[in-house]
Amino acid sequence: MDDRVREHARTLVDWGARVEAGDEVVMSVSEGAHDLAVAVAAEVGERGATLLSTYDSDEVTRAYLTAHDADFAEPGHELAMFEAADVYLRLGGGRNTAARADVPPERTQAAAKAGEAVREARYDTRWMSTVHPTRSLAQQAGLSYEAYADFVYDAVLRDWEALAEEMARMKALLDGGSEVRLVTEGTDLTMSIDGRTAVNSAASVVYDSHNLPSGEVFTAPYATEGEVSFDVPMTIRGRRVRDVRLTFEDGAVVDHGAAAGEDVIGEILETDAGARRLGELGIGMNRGIDRATDAILFDEKMAGTVHLALGRAYDACLPAGESGNESAVHTDLITDLRDGGRLEVDGEVVLRDGVFRWEEGFEEGEER
């Protein structure tokens, strides 16, 4: 086994989920993540925790959803499992990234709504999501398997303490700010962040961060106005999406379009009322991720990019007792600011052309 797989497992268990003796751990294993699952199981066992492994397959899920009559009941047994768990570890890495492309969208939406309580119980655990490099993901990224594995481990095996310190600077700017403006070609969007708390997403539950790799700072915007274009292509619900355009008025999407996948965006927007509003503004800061690979877990963390999510807001960004945007979906879309874009907080440019204000190479400019 590649030593990097073992290091990945240790990072996930120790830095990420902070697994301790006596923890009840649920580990969901995708079809291609066997080696990582073996390494994680060993780490969990060494720490004296209790492990339950489940099998996660998009092909199995497709078979279930397409055969069902779409009158989904709440999965009580799954709910009970997560209510009893302390830690949830999801190891992604399937065999076919488009396995669910032909599932009728209304079934996907119905299943998502039926599983709402399960999602909430899962979010109440010390949950972490990661991915093991597979040939299907390498193919989707347009890389050889060896090059893709190098890419994954460059993103995952970071000095997370040092990155957490750098990202704390962005968190402080967002926490102290009232309004964010995003400007690039086809985009001039403003969002309120007053009263919100940004999350320093440093790949550990200690930071209210749940992805490995991570490397983003995110918050929950509201009162969104203007237009935004997303120029980083991605696959959503098994279908290719490119050059998405959204228009916001009074905080909600009133018009949308896309060069490819416009129907997918339409389906998402029709899920519920919250799907037309933003649940997240995220700023990518992981310089180990230097290219888009059509995998949201990586692409949204790419330094110099910003992503906005339609749908559910995370409670960690909200004042105690306040409910943010609620939805059965949370769909991220990415815009690249590395060539002519900027991000402002209360009128001050904090990111220009992919360079942060505190980094060497940042240049002042005349704003419009």
C-alpha cells in the first residue's frame, strides 16, 4: 500500500474527525475506496473506537431510485444509526462518475426530502468527507491515474496548522464585514454578511470543517443582488454543467441560464423555496489545488476561486437560535478570479487576480 494512503487515513482520523477511544464510528466506503478504508479501519482500531462500515455505491443507489415508485418514506433505520454515532467518515471514490445521470430528477428530489432528518442527524456527528484517488476520477479530471494520485495527495497532505493560520485572516475580514461584492466578467454581485460568522475550514471538526481536503473560508450570505457567472465546468447529478448565469433580486434567483446543463440548474431551483437563495459564500485558499478536476470536493477549495451554493446554509455560520436558508439541496457553483476578477469586503479589495491582499504580488487598482 502507498504510504500516502496511510498518511491520508491518519490525517482524516486524527486531525479531521479527532477520533477517540470509545467513539462509535460509521464509515461509508465507496466502490473504489477499499485501500483507504483498510487504512482508516486500522487507525480507528488503534484508537479504541468502535467501527461500523457501510457500502456506498452510486450504481446501487441508481437501481433503488429508478425502481422505486417515488413515494419515499423516512429511512428510520438509517436515522437510528446516525443518532447513535459519534463520528461519520465518508470515503468517496466510485467507479462511474455518471452512474446516476439517468435517474429521474423528481425521484432524486423526493428521496432528498424524505432523508432530511437523516441529513440533520449526520450533521450532528463529527463528520468528515474525503475521497480516494480512482481511475474514474482521474479520467474525469483528464489526468493519468498516477498524476491524479499526486494531485490528490498534494491537496490532502498539507500543513493544516499553517494553512489554518493564514485562513484566519480571511475569516477575520468576513466576520468584521457587512457586505461582499464579487466582480469579474459577466458578474457584479453583492451579498450581505452582517451578523454572520465565517468558518475557517481547515479540514478538522475543531474548525467546524468537514472536508478533506479543505482550504476554504465560508459564510452564509443573504440579501443577494445582481448577476453572477460561473465559469468552472462541473458535473452535477451526473450531467455536465458549464457557464451558468444567475440573476438575483431581493435575495432570490429570478432568472438563470447555462451554456450546458441549464435543465439541471432548473431542476435544482425548483426543489423548494430555499433552493433559489444562497446558503454559502466560499473562498478557496488551498494552493495544493491548482486546476479544476470536475470534483467539487477539490475544485471549490482552489486558491483564487469563489463558490456560491444554492440552498441550505450551515448552522455554524448563523447566530445562536437563528435559522438560515433552509433547503433539501446545497449545490456549489464556482467562478474563477485568477484572471481579471476581484472580491471586495466593505469596498476593500481582499482578492484580486487570484492573489490575496497579504500575499506577495498583490496589486492595488482603480475600482469601478
